[in-house]
Amino acid sequence: MPDSTKGKLRFLFGFGLFFAALWLLWDTPAVYPLKIFVVLLHEVSHAIAVVISGGTVDRITLDPYQGGATYFSSGNALLALSAGYLGSLAWGGLMFSASRARWVRPDWVNGLIGVTVILLTVFVIRSAFGFVFGVVFGLTMIVASRKIGATMNRRLLLTLGLTSALYAILDIKSDVLDRPELHSDAYMLAEVTGIGTATVWGIVWISIALVFTGWLLHRAYRDA
């Protein structure tokens, strides 16, 4: 069997194994920290969009029920409210791509993630749960980057990336498409802009998420 075929089969097997494990462990404590991390990425993406569009971020909160909020004033509503789900998707794609790039040091990336989470926690997170999570998660990433070796660091980064991308899709489905009456980002965006409904925005966002994730996986399969 050619090496290229073996590589593609290994990729398919590895992704299938990861997806099965994530599915089976989704509601267990093993995946819980990853979910909260993605919620943090979601809120940070809101904050970045606010600042880029000229607004001011007051604070970010996280709660133990996988919820979060970004409190801000001014800024572009369309950009800021769209940035949450799509931002966590983009961060996931960036981490996934970094984990597969041979020239990237995954231990450095994981260490940078840890330091960044701690800095965000100190300067913008203003909830007790969020503060504890940010410090513990950040320190865990820093320690892991130094202790677990290159291969495991690469797998950790891959796990963060894939979870972020897949969770964005599941979150849009759960928060917007399954419960359009929920006061979600899509609901607020429809109210603020007067364009469409929460369901319409949910369909737009999940379409982008599915296409982007499919493109990531196709590229990874092609390069395997």
C-alpha cells in the first residue's frame, strides 16, 4: 500500500476515533473544560470585534453552565454579534492547522494559549467561576507545554482545535436553530439590525461553519 494511502487511512481512522470519543464523552467531566474554553473563545471573539469596530469592552463573564457574556458599549453590532460563533470556529481552525504544520512548535503554541488565557482572566474576566477557570486552565496549558513532549502537545492542540470547530456547529444548532426564541446572539442581531430572524442568522452561520470545517478536514485529508 502506498505511503500516501496509508497516511489518508490513518487520518480517517484518527478523526473517526476522535469524533467517537468526543461524542461518547460529550456530557462528562473529561470534555467539560474544553467546552468552557470554547465559550471563552466565543466571548473573546465578541470582544475583539467590538474593539476593532471602535467600541469599548467593559467585562467578560463565564458561568459553570457553559454560558458567557461580553458587556460592551458602541461598536458595530453586526460585526460584534456575528463574531461569537464564527470567531470560536476560526480559532478552532487556526489551532487545528497549527497542530498539523510541521514547522510549528506545538509546545510554544500551547504555552502561548495558557499565558493568553491568564492575561485575559486578569484583565477582562469578571466572574468568580470565570476567574478560577481561566487561571487553572491557563496554568494547566503552560505546564503541559513544558512537560508532555512534542507529540502529546501536538495532539492536545489538535484536540482544542477540533473541539472548538465542532462545538461551534453544535452550539449554533442548539442555541439558535433548536431554540429560536432563546435570547441568543442571532436573536439580538435580528432585533438590532431588523434583518431576518434568529433562525435565518442561524442558518447563515451554521452553513459557514459546516463549509469551513469541511474545508479544513478535506485539506487535512489531502495532505495526509
